[in-house]
Amino acid sequence: MRALTLIFCLLFPMVAVSEEVIRLPLEKLPVGTRLVYTKTNGEEFSRYVSANDGESLALDEFRGNGDFRQTNVTDSLGRVISVERPKGKFHTFKPHSCLRVIGECSYTLTDPDGETSKRTYFGEVIDGILYAKLRSADDDSLLFSLEMTYRADGLLENAVIVTEYRENKVKTVTHHMKYVISPDGSIVD
């Protein structure tokens, strides 16, 4: 039986199922690029490309007042694999977060205390908008829903994030891309 299993594995190796992903254009985001967004309340925030080796990207996020909020590290397609917040608080996503994925996706989130939780995600594009829902794999409760539009180059243009709390409280936040600043300081868009 072992020999048969070994032969089967050699003849039919496991292949990872590829996901359809709205790709982040790492090659167009050199270190020093700044993406500037506005929120629903008019507050600006920015994401600064602090590292880009072509295989991963680090985006430092700053509040409108300049305070550091977090660093998002992505894989080569722009899917977040870790988030570092002040005081060294890390969140990791295995194999990656599912934002930008079209279809079904799941991952394990590890929080700063080492606690893990499994998440399931489903995203579909309708009329150019990516609609997505993120759920707890444990009890299928809805954690949040998203509506995102991306520019032709893959950069996030608009995001509507609806967080649904267990106490039936709902919070909606909208992000809109204002412009992109290149490393030389010129406004690209």
C-alpha cells in the first residue's frame, strides 16, 4: 500500500490551486512612493512604500497627523502576510489575508498574544466592484463586509468597510484614493 501511495504521489504531485487575485503592481511602487487617501470624515492617511524587493512590499501607514499606525507586509501579489503595529504587536496571516482575492479563500490569523483564529472569505466582482465578506470559520459570524474598486493599474481606489459587531452595532468607513506621490515628490495621479 505504501508503494502504491508513493507512486501515486510521484505521478500526481499536489498542485496548489491558484486564486484569482487583483494584483498589486509591485514593479510600479518603488521605495518612497506615497499613496494618499481620505476617509469618510475627511481625514487623510497615507501608505508609504518603505521596502520593495519585487517579491514582497512593506507599506507604512500614517494617520493624517503623521502618527505611525502600522506596517503591512504583502506577498508578490499584494496579499497581506503580516501587520506590525506600535510596540511590536504583530498579526500574521497564513498563508495570506484574502483581500484582493476573487472567489473563496481562507486563512489563519495569529494575533500578538499568539491566539489563532480561522477566517473564511468570499469575494466577487459585480460591475467593476469587488464585494467581499469575511467570516469567522468557528461560528460563521460575519466580521465585516467590503466594497472595493481598483484602478486599472491595481491600486485601491475606493473602499467601503462595514464592520458588524455582535451587539448589532454597525460602523462604516470609506477610503478614497486622493493621489499618488512618486519618490521624487511629484504627484503621479
